[in-house]
Amino acid sequence: MLLKDLLRITKGKAINLKNPNLKVSNFSIDSRQIKEGDFFVAIKGNKFDGHKFIKDSLEKGAKGYITERDGVNFPNGVLVDNTVKALSRVGRYKTKFLKSSVAITGTAGKTTTKEMAKFVLSQFFNVYSTKGNLNNEIGLPLTLANIKEDADIGVFELGASKVGDIKELVSIFNPDIRVLTSVGYGHIKGFGSIEGVIKGKGEIFIDSDKNVLPYSLKKYYSLDNYITFGSEEEADIKIKNVKILKDGTFGHVEYGREKISLKLPVFNKAIFNNISAVSGILYYLDLNPVKPLQILNSFNLPKGRGQVIRLKNIQIIDDSYNANPLSVENAIKTLDSVPSKKVLILGDMLELGKLSEYLHRQIGKLILKTSINKIFLYGKESFYIYDELKNKKDVIYSSDKDKLIQKILDFLIRDKDFKTILIKGSRGMKMEEILDRIKAF
């Protein structure tokens, strides 16, 4: 893309134009991460105003900038009414050159499904996908605007915290294939109710004829064309015989007459939901899933999302990146299936609003039904889990992270048995700090 193309696509006005044929290939919204040749987009956020860093970004090597503030006169500027909308226009333009685009959302499993889809599809295509968690009203336009020229397929993650968010995101680029991984009580404070979550996540299916979703959720949506997955016999893609073994997770995916056996080097029963969702994507791309899915035997989960870390006499399931009631329930059921001594380190589930106490107590009741040997709980809301477990399970609670870490380390000094430790909590709890202390121990 040339600067003159950028001006046309964004409907912008040139500021001190030095070179209309300047090549524009990468956009950045963070002046601290500017690389030589980037194009800086000044966005006014809740904490910082990017317009204050235009000069700084140019001094660091940016070729030019997009601004919504008149009065600046630095070289190679583009003046627009709204910089986020300008990014969206660029993103929409870039997606037109893809052979196909995939959008993925869900309360749990969207990042893993996105990474898995990228991993599988890279056998056949040049795949461009969402980096990190750039999945919101600013992150998605930035992701789309930075699609590489040689990309064939785009796999994009869509995040939402209230009804209307997904509708806005899909309107930016009209993805060809839409995937809903799950629905649960995540971001319930913003959605208002589980019915709000169902409605909000279902916005991904607006004006779509290639849809992938769990069989259990089909009843909530009026869809003409869809592929379902799940353990139900009626599902189009069936999940069968999932087992946690001492060195990973084994199971079958049945797809028409095809039966695919897979063993992944992770501890995660729910991962077969992700695999089945990817099978649906393959179906819509006219690819037989048998050989493509076999590569998943070597698939590793992203950091903080269920990755297994093996140390001396412990193995850690690092699920520290985030948590909501659905993902916590899945993780606890997985830990309960691991054939070893089991330790749970769990932090608060945030953004649950008025339902927080109830949902934390429900997790406590679930833990009571398991064979988990030792539980460490951290955070204000996790007290409700503790209240369900005290005098019934071997549980330690603290709202002070450093004090809890010391109790965990003391336990590891005393107990030399081989054990599996699950670490999980919402992003705001920074549970990776506990992981780092254990690894350094």
C-alpha cells in the first residue's frame, strides 16, 4: 500500500505530504514499540492520548502518521475524522485480498482454537492471525490493517464484554467462516445475564452462511447453514473417548465416516472442543480433516493457556492467563483426571458482578466432588470458594499473594511426592507471578 492509497482508503486529508508513493506496510498505535518504517496511528485512549506522541514516534523512525487533530504539520500525515475508524477502513480493504477469513469468539477456548487453526492451516496456506489478545474494537482493526501482502487466510479472534461488541467487530470485515467455541459466565458484569452472553456471542453469526458452533448451543440461534460439534450423537463432528493419560490427552474426533485419533502433549479435556471447531473450519475450506489434524499431535498450547511445565518432582499446568467460571470448571475437571497427586492454585474470577459470590461458591462445590489433594486460594472473591471448602478439604486461603506464595513453597519443601499443579485465575490476578516463584524455587 502506498501513502496515496492510504489517503484514499481512509478518506483522509494530506498533511505536509512529502512522498505520495511512500510504501506503508505496518501500523503501530504504541510509540514505545515503533520500529523503523512503521506508520503511527494516534488514538486517544482512556489513559493516554496518542496525539501527544506523534513527534516521538517520528523521531524513532516512523514514516508518517494518522491523526484526528488538526494543527500538526509533521511530514507525511493523514488527517481523518476518527483514527480508529480509519484503521477499520484499512483493515476492511486488506481483508478483500484474502482467499478466506475466519472469525472466532466464545467465552472459553477462542485463543486456543485460533492458534490451533493457524497451526493446522499453515500446512496449506500463508496464514495471518491475531497477535496476542488484540481482539477488541481497537485491537482487531489494528490486526486487520497489518495483514501481510502474501497472506492467503486470516484467522481472527473477536473479544466482547457486552452485547453489541461482536456485531461491531464483524461489521468491519464480514468474515467468511464464523466460529463460536462456547458460552458461559465470562464478562457477565457487562453482558448482564447468561442470556446476554448468548445473544452477544451469537452476533458472530449475523449475515453468515458458514457457521461452526457446539451442538448444545444450536437451539439458541436461527441458522440455515452450520456445522455442529460436541459429544452428542447428533453433532456433525463428534468427540469420543477423551482421556487424560500420564503424558497427555487422548481422544477421537468422528467426522462423517472418518475417525481421527489424537494424543496431545497437554492436560486439557476441553481441547477436543477446539480440535472439533477446527475440523469445522477445514470442512468449509473443502479440506479433508484426517491428515491436517494429525499434525496436532505436536501442538503446544500458548503460554499461560494450559501449557505443561515439567520440573523436578512436579508438573505444572500453566493456565494462568485468564479465568471465568466455564474455563475454571473445565480446568478443574481436567486436573481431577490427571493420574497423580493433585494441587490447585486458584485466583479470583473477575468481572462477574452481582453473581460473583454465587459463581465462586459453585466452584467450591465442584471442587468438593473431586479428588484434588491440596488447594491454595488467592483473592477477595476466592474467600467464597474457601468458605465452601473449609473443614472439608485441605485448603489454604489468603488475600495476600506473597503470604500465599510462601505457604505454597513451604508445602513443596515438605511434600516430595510427584504432583500435578494447576495454576489459574483472571488476568487481573497476575497468577503468573506465583508460577514464576515456583519455577525459581
